[in-house]
Amino acid sequence: MREILVLAEHRLGKLRDITFEMLTKGRQLALEAGATLSIALLGYGVESLAEELADYADEVLLIEEKRLENFNSEYYQQVLSHIILERKPEVIFLGHTSYGLELAPALAIKLNIPIVTDVIDVYFEDGKFMAIRDFYGGKLQAKVSLRKSTQYIATIRPGVFKAEKGKRRGNVNKLSPPDLTDITYKKFIELVKPPAEAVDISTADIVVAVGRGIGDAKNLHLIEELSNVLGGVVACSRPIVDMGWLPKERQVGISGKTVKPKLYLAVGISGQFYHVYGMMNSELIIAINKDPHAPIFNVADYGIVGDLFEILPRLTKKILEEKSAGASSQ
């Protein structure tokens, strides 16, 4: 039986979004190929995560060992190599993240399996494993055909697949870890968390993003006020970061972060491809721009053509009024 295998990513006892995104694509690929979908969960004390993952795959391969408690690519490679050699899955998915970037190439070399990285789509075409990936900073998308093999490794770009709710109940298969060779030259020391005040725009439900149209840093208060009344976070396009008006972690796009909020409000953003690529999977996109031909309107669900300096204060005031009216009626 053909098999698609996904490597689960988790941190501090929680599964990361990329895991569910890969499972969504894995289910689609498995259905098209008549394959089963399995997920490998490596760690220590993570049995509760295995139960959660059972809703998304046919089988959860749970491997617990103290040395797997924190991510170490050398130990992960030893365990994954053992699983792949034993089960021979046709396709192996890893996230194109700090985990996958370190682990996937070494795994491919060790097992002599062809690999394609940072993919935005994968599929079978006439029995061949194919992938779509960006080149030249996203200006070109290419269809990539790998050399003929019985197995393939692909790292999946975070945010390109919308995670869907699990629709199946798979089995949790607790496996004994293979004999691990102790690693002395690489070890986990500590997890350094970002400052408490730092905002992770990639997890926000509401994102209010600002572009060059804001004109001056002194006008950012208009964006912040609107974001506050909406209960969202402020993000931006690359020019805002380049001018030093907002920090790098607020940037959306190919060279920034990928976001997929319930609401993405783009203010004064022209909508060039390198920005759009980071937010096109948002559930609802609203754009405000004075240029009726701005590319952002090609991806927006709703668009407002007008002067943001007139629209934002009125929009903020209206939202406050609606909130006040709603509170007084309760």
C-alpha cells in the first residue's frame, strides 16, 4: 500500500500550524494516489498530541525517548531514517521551517532520496511526483520534476495550505525507538523566547497592514487606533520596514511572514506579488487604496477606493459607535 508520511512539529507541548497544513495537503495527495496518510510524532511525554493527531491521519507513529524531548536534528534523523527504511513511504513531508531546513537535506543525503524544498504545491502527474516552487524571489513559479525514484522528500512552505479540520480517526501506534547513537557535538541548551512585547502576526485573527501610502511614520497612529478597536495587530509591507517605521517581525510577504487571519485589512498597500504572497490565504481581505488600479484589488474580497486619511478616522469612529451601541443594548 502506498503511504504518505508527515513529520509532526511541536514546541512547548503544542503542535505547530505547519503540521496541520501538511496533513491537509497529505490527505488530498493520499486520496488522489490511493495511499494511506501517516504522521510521525517524535518526542517525550507527547502522547496527548498523538491523540489529537489521530483525527487527521490514518495512523500516528508515536516514538517517545528522553533524547527526543527537544528537537535535535541528529536524533530525529536517526529515528526518521529507521522509520523510512522500514515502512518505505512514497512521499515524506517536512515543514520548510528551522526544523525541516536542518533535517530534510541531511535525511535525503543519508537515504539517497531526491528532495525538493520550499514547495507551494505537490501532486502526481502521469505517475510522476511533481512540485511547484518559486524562483527569483517569487517572480516565477516553476513545475519541478524529480529524478525517478520510489521515494521523495518535500519541505512545505508554511502558510500555503489552509489547515482543515480532521475528518478521520486513525490509530495511534506506539513504536519502540531504535538504538540511538549518542550525539556529543550538538545538544539542546535552552529555548530562547521572543520578548514578551513582541507580536506574532502569523497567529493573529485580525491583521491591519499598512503600506507606503501612509506617507509618514507620524501617521501610523491611524493604523494603530483602527487595529486597537478591531482587536487586531499591526503589520506592514516591506517599504515600511526598510524605512525603519516598524520592526522586521511585522512584515508580511515573501521576505517577511506568511499570515492567514480571518480578516486582513490592507491600508495604502499597492499589492505587489511579494506582499500578496504572504497574505493571499486570509479568509477575508479588505483593501483601502486611492488608486483604483492598484493590484491589491485583484485579491481583495472588498475594496474601498479613497483617501485613507479620510476613511480611517471615520471607520474607527463607526466601529467604536457600533461597539458602544451593542454594549448598551445588552
